[in-house]
Amino acid sequence: MSFTDRYGAQEDDDITLDRLAHLLATIAVYDGDDEHRSISVSDSDAWNLEFYPDWVLFENSEVGGEEVGSLRGLSDQERLEIAGEFIRGDFAALRARPWGR
């Protein structure tokens, strides 16, 4: 499991919701840098949650991988709940969410 910060640096030693909350804060405020306004959490099977200021994408990032969908209009608490499900490996709960295309 690893986090990728908004500038592409990967971290794999502090995979906690507290650390994710800190990373989410780095993309919350518009600073003129649209190119670097996402962070992600990924697992060893190439499943990925990518967080943007206004939405989150759930996908398998392998070539030909599955895009489950996206969710918009989430509160900070909902974003952390989704990340918690991912970190715990609770893919049943993740897939039960109303992912849109």
C-alpha cells in the first residue's frame, strides 16, 4: 500500500487516515497549480483511489484495468471513510457505493 502526494512522491511507511487527511489538505485550497491537485492511495494489485478537490476516482490502474467510477460532492469525513475502506481492503463496501461514470 502506498500514498502518492500531489507532486508524485510515493510514501509507503505511514499509511494512516491521519496522513491521508494531511495529504487531502494539500489539494483542498486552490493555489493556481491545477496540474498537481490530486493525491492517491494504491495497493499492490494496482487498485487505486485518486482524490481530487471535488471528486474521487476508483480504478485499477493496470493496462486494461477496470474503472469502477467516481463520486462527487463528498465531505471530508466521507472521503476519509472511503479511504479507510480501501486501506482495510473492504472492497465490498467500496463497490457498494454509488460510483458514477
